[in-house]
Amino acid sequence: MLIPFAAVVLVGLAVLWPGGAPAHERTGVGFDRQTQQATVTEVVEVSCADAGASGVPPTGDTSTAEGSSAVQQAEGTCKKATIRVDTGKDEGRTFTEIVQPDQSRQLHEGQEVVVAYEPSAPKDLQYSVADVNRRVPMAVLAGIFALAVVAVGRLRGVMALVALAISFLVLNFFMLPAILQGSNPLVVAVVGSSAIMLIALYLCHGLSARTSVAVLGTLVSLLLIGVLGSLFIDWAALTGNTDDNTGLIHGLYPEIDMSGLLLAGIIIGSLGVLDDVTVTQTSAVWELHEANPSMGWRGLYRAGIRIGRDHIASVVNTLVLAYAGAALPLLLLFSIAQSSVGTVANSELVAEEIVRTLVGSIGLVASVPVTTALAALVVSADRPGSRAPVTEPQAPARGGRGRRRKR
């Protein structure tokens, strides 16, 4: 079953493989900006009024948040930062930026930053600070993660890191460019996720019947998630175009099916958790068989499903909390607005997350009985009679005469 499936995945990769992301003219909006690395060389305190950063409340009302901010700017002390561009054709060029006292991001001398470049702006306004350079702390954190995985997992940990790198390469060099070139996002997600699944599972867990059962269980569950996701995205009239980032993508590449992109995201997001569930369930059934080789497939299924019920409870809760944590700022906004639960759930922004969570959770729940049944059927074919009998060494008789022990 898996050999034809793997062949289809390889053909899909060959047919859909892109030549790279299609080029476009930069809009200068959001992430679609030219950026360079820079360093803050000097920071001095200046009066906001002298720096021209003070504002006047548009309505004259200082009780509002906007009016209060304007008053604070007028009476407060701002910072004048000098920034040096470190990369690009303008390397060594400096510019100044005024940092107001109520800004969340404050600059300090020696800080590395990312600056946005707008060539069509006046020369003294072409550069502006876009963000802080976080490469060093992110690299250190990634190194700590890799060391922890290798220290605990040893060879399996190394293989897991290799599989993670391959997954990133497939996502970055196949799936994303293929979607941008106009290929169906659902087809690209299915082919790319299948390739990641085959590579990651066999690389981490070896080429064995146990791993193959986990692959089959994952495949069946992904198909269920794809069908349910397509049905409910269409039924709930979800467009997939709900924020500035998706709006920018749709504006740059209007031929991309945004609802298909939403479904592709559901499939990719569910894959990682599905791997964990299917591998765990398969390993549990195999260990049960090792402990009692005479147990039939029904007994193995009943014992394995009892383990799976505990797994279901923890995994579903984990998935829901993960999505809730990612959408926490949005939930806070709805709480501030004192919107009802029905109003919040009906908005497309939240409805997308609800469909994503519930469809993924249904696939996870279904993967437990499916994988357990497959594992029980496969491993129960290994009957005790098919193995060579194991003979235990007999203890030598003492004094030439054996003596029976009472049992």
C-alpha cells in the first residue's frame, strides 16, 4: 500500500516542483519592504516640543487615549537616536529618528536594529527603524534546543533534528513557492505533507512494519481532516482573507485561492500532532504484543484503545490551548469590547480558528482507533508458533541427583 503511495508523492513533487517564487515589485507595505541591518550609534534626550514630535488632540479632549498621548508627547522628553546603516548600497550612511516617550520600543546606544528602506521617499526619510535585530538571542535559543534534543534523544534526537531541517526545506523550497506560482494550495499541502511524513517518520523511527503502520494511520487521518476541512470551510463561507497579511498576499497574487490556503494550513498544522499520536499508539500495541504474544488482535485493540483514550484527552486539550494562546490578543480585544460568545464565534477571524481547531481535533481523535486497529491487525499476524522456541539453560544437578522443588 505504501509503495504506490510513495511513488505518487514523488510524481507529485516532480510535477508541482516550482522554479522559485515569482518576482513582483515591492509594495513597501508590511513584510513586503526592503530592509537592511543597522546599529544605533548615539541616543540623546531632547524635548518633544523642540523635536517637533508633540501633538494636539484632534478633538481637544485630553480624556481619551489619543488625547492623553498627545499631551504626554507635548510635555515629555523624547529621544533622538542616530542610526548607522550596516548593509546594502548605503552602508555607513546615518540618519536620525525621534523616539516618543509612549512608544513601546525604546532604542539605546549600541543596539542592533532592522531598518526599512523606501527609495521613492525624500532622501532624509528613506530609512526608518522597522524592528529590533533578534538574530543572536534566537540563534542561542535554537542552539539550546538542539543540545537538549541530542542530550536526551541521542541518535534519535539527531535524526529528529535532521527530519526537522528537511521539513523546513520542503516547506520553504517546495510548498510556499508552488502556492505562489498558482498551484492548488490543497494539492500542494497534501503532496508536501505526505513527503514530510514519509521522510520524518522513517528517518526517526526506522524502516519497519511499526513505522509503516504509523504512516498509514497518519495518512488516513490527514484524508479525514482534508475532507472535513473542505466541507466546513465551504459551508461556513470562510474566505481565508481576514487580516493585513492575507490581504497583502491576495493583493499581490490574486490568483491564489485563499480558502484553499486556509485548508492547506489546517492540514500542515495537524500533521505534527498526528505523528505523535500515531507513533505512540503503534508503539503501545507493539509493546503489548511483546508482553503477551498470544493475545489476539481484538485483545490488542481493546488494550491499546484504553491507552489511546488517555492520549486523546491530553492531545485535544493541548491543541485547543495552543490555538487559544496564539489568539490571546484577539480574545482580549473581544473581552474589552464586551462582545457575547455568539458574536465572537460568528466573526470570521474567530470562526477560522474554531474550524481549524475542531477539524484538527476530530482528525486526532479518529487517528487513535484507526491506528490502533491497523497496528493490532498487523502485529497479531506474528504468532508465537512462527518463532523459534526459546530454550532456557538448565541448572546443573547437584550431587548427581535432582530434587524437585515444591511449587
